[in-house]
Amino acid sequence: MAFDGYRGRSVLEVGCGAAIDLARFARGGAQATGVDLSPSAIELARANFSQQGLQGRFEIADGERLPFPDNTFDLVYAHGVVQYTADPQRLVDECRRVLKPGGEAVFQVYNRISWLNALSKLMKVGLEHDDAPVLLKFTIGEFRRLLGGFRDVKIVPERFPVKSRLHGGWKGAIYNGLFVGTFNALPRALVARFGWHLLAFCRK
């Protein structure tokens, strides 16, 4: 993501959390706005910007009902948000609504047909956030259909296996010693579609 490529332009982060990514946009000269459902997240975001001497606007708001007029922002950034909402189509449509004509949107979701999802089921090891009230996973086709209102959509799988210290014992040994090396030795063209994350770069 070219965080420094939006100088002078308006950027909205939906589900900003502590605004780690939004701060990178702001340091690059963007006019930064962040929304999150959690009041504590907004407090952290404001504290983060204050500590770094950055300017930004923050509001407690639901991504499915954004409190902004149509055609407001040059970029809407919603990384790791769509999979946690009860109505992902409504969230995506709201993000598109507040974009200016020709504006960009970036979304990230979890890939249901991915190496990590398959390995989790095989090894009976839960994934992070499995206990979230809503946790959706999408195929590439489902994700593309969700984004059908945009005139241009590019979907890029990412997050491929690397060695980890999170799991020990025989499961960790098989994962680190066998699986990681074997997967990454395969031609990337064959395995690219199985990345754990799906990134979408969209234009209104």
C-alpha cells in the first residue's frame, strides 16, 4: 500500500482501531478520517495521532451506516473489517457511496479456500478471532461479487506460510519442517490463489 501516495487527498479508514495504518497515510500528507464502532478504539486513535503530532478526524460510527455525504473521500480503506460485519454488502455499498467518482477503495478479507484455513482444519488448531461474534471467509468469486458495484476491481491473494514459533510439539515440527518448505517450493502461479488474505483494489 502506497501510504505516502495520497498527499492532499481525503482518506477514510473504516474500522480504524488505534489508527496505525491511518497514521501512515497522515504522515504522507493525507487528510485523515477514521471511524470505529468501539469508543476505546477511537480514544486510542486520537491518542496515537496526538503523540505523533498528526492531524485527523475521528468518529464513533458503524461502517454499515457511515455519517458522511455521498462523494466525500478520495480513498476508503477497510482492511480486516468486512469479515466481521453482520451485513458485508451494506458495508461495501456504504464505502462506495462515500467515495468520490473515480475514487479508490481497498478491502481485505480472509480467503476460505486458503492454505491456512485448510491447515487449521487438518491440524485441529483454531485460527485467530475464531471466537468473534461474526467471522466470515470468502472465496475469490464471492469476494468479487460482493464488490460488483465498482467499475474496476483487482483482487490479490497474499499471506503465504512462513515459519512460526507459535506452535510447538509435533504439529509445529511438521508445519515448520515440512509444510512451509514444500508450499513455498511450488511455483507461485499454482498456489497464489490460496493465500490467506484477499486484498481488493477497487475504483468507483
